[in-house]
Amino acid sequence: MIPLAITIGQDIPDFSPLVVAMAVFLTGVPGFLLITQSPVHLISHSYGYFSETDLLKVGIPSALLWFIVIMLSVLFYW
């Protein structure tokens, strides 16, 4: 995804390719929604500590907040 983000960043006149690549990296890092996105989730789920529904209940608001953090970082920090 990073090479694609750099290519897209080269085509957007107001953003540098580095900014777009960092936003794509930060978007793909956290595992908020799926159990398979994180080894810790896989281990905890296999022991029965939480279900898929529990992860989605917490993951959807967390993903929305993470999206806001990424957008604010892209627009004001970088």
C-alpha cells in the first residue's frame, strides 16, 4: 500500500507523497475491527476473553476516533 500511497501523493498538488504515505501507514496499523488484525486479538479470542461482537462494540468508536486523529495529524502536524 505504501508505494501506491506515494504514487497518489505525487499526483495530489497540495500534499507531499510522504504525508499521504504516513496517513496510509497510520490507517493500517491498528486492529480495531477484526480479530485477525492483531496477534494479541487472536490469542485473547482463542482463550475466550472476548467475542467478535465485543471487539466491534469497542472497535467502531475507536476507529472513528482514530480516523479523526489521523486527519488532524495530516492537516495540522505534518
